[in-house]
Amino acid sequence: MKIAIFANNRPKSQAVKHKLQQKFIERHFILDDEKPNVVISIGGDGTLLAAFHHYEDQLGDIRFVGVHTGHLGFYTDWRDDEIDDLVISLQSDNGQAVSYPLLEVIVKYADRPMRERYLALNESTLKRISATMVTDVYIGGELFERFRGDGLCVSTPTGSTAYNKSLGGAVVHPNLEVLQIAEIGSINNRVFRTLSSPMIVAPNDWITFKPTKGSDFTLTVDSSVYHDREITEILYKISKKRVYFAKYRHNHFWQRVQDAFIGTETDEDRMDL
């Protein structure tokens, strides 16, 4: 098995990385940052997102494992004091994986004839900072509404627990390969109207944004930011690619949601009711 270790620059993460490297060498694993079978991300969800994009051209051949060295993340299953158990799990690996759908973002810029393609694990947003964003929203090729406001967010099911959730969007199980649109500061009055509600879009449909002319739009794809280019059209759809996580400790989705946002109620908590 070939393993890559992807860690953030924090001292604690680098210390865990060094310990793991030594243990893998002692147990005759192959450390390979170029063509790994398993990528171990050490840090938090942001580090795992960075690892995902670093290896996005090899997603069909890679499984990810998340080790958290700070607060519990949604994608990180192992604590930094459990690396011995992680190494044992890797030694008895049978190739099992859990996969999640991804978001394909296809952008047409005014200054380029070819469309540019991006891939998102969580979400993509379109915003305008200097003025109200005006964007025609199409679903399945049909005009749905003209949006006015600060911006729009399109998320994957797993990304529904990220920025989408803070915008009032629904948490969606990843078995439902759907897209979700959430509004950011929409304008609703007697003159201008939007649906003013998150929307779940079926996988056989696609979402298209056609913003008004201007080069001051900001496009985000996960943590990457693209701005100062005139966007004529953005198309969002479920990608044919998927992301795979090693299954050793990868909890069921709703358990992950509970751990990340609610926590486990203790007997002492129940006594206080």
C-alpha cells in the first residue's frame, strides 16, 4: 500500500505527521506523495479540503483518511492520540470505502472561448461585493427567477453541513445525489421577488447562473477564490467523479452530523432536565 501524508503547518499536525511517518517506515509501508492509494489528512476539515484538491486528478484511485489535531471536523474520523490504531487498521485494510457525490462547476468567462471546469467537495458561491448581484437562475435549462441580493450558494449533500447550513439550508444525506441552492442576503419587496427559500435540485437537472455584465463578481469553489474576471455563465451539476473515504472508522452520516453539531448527551446532562 502506498500512503501520502498531507498535513497543515501547525506544530501539532507536523508532530503527528512525523510520528506516522516513522511508524509506516517501521511497518514497511510505502510513502508516496505522487501516486498514493491512501491519503492521510492531518489537521481539520480545511486541511482535508486542501488534500482533496491537491489530488483531485486521481480521485478514482485514492481513499482519504482524516486525522484531527484540533476541534472535531466533519470529515476527520481519527484523533491525534489514536494513530497506533490507525496504523493497525491500515495493516488489515481490505479496500472498503464510503463515497460521496461532488459538484462540477463549469464557468464561461467573457475573455476566453473555452469554458473552465472546477470540482467542489462542499460548495461553490457567486457573490458581488460592490453592488447588488443580479443573476438569472435557470433550472434544467428553464428560467426560474431573477435573483437580486448578495449572492448564491450551490452545495453538495456533504457540503450541506458547511456554509449552506449557516445560510439556513437543509442538511441532506449524501445518498441523495442532489444539489442545493441557498440565497445570501436576497432582496424581497413589492418590486423584486425571489423564492426566498433553499431549493433541492434533482440530479438529472442542472443549475445555471447568468449574471449581469460586470467584472466585480467573486466566485468561490470550496476554499479557492476567483475574481476580477467577467463571468457570462456558470453551470452546476453533479459530477461523474466521486470522493472516497476509507471505511475503517468512517461513521454513518447522521452520526457524523450529531457529533459535529449536537454532541453526545451524558447522564449528567439528562439529570439536569
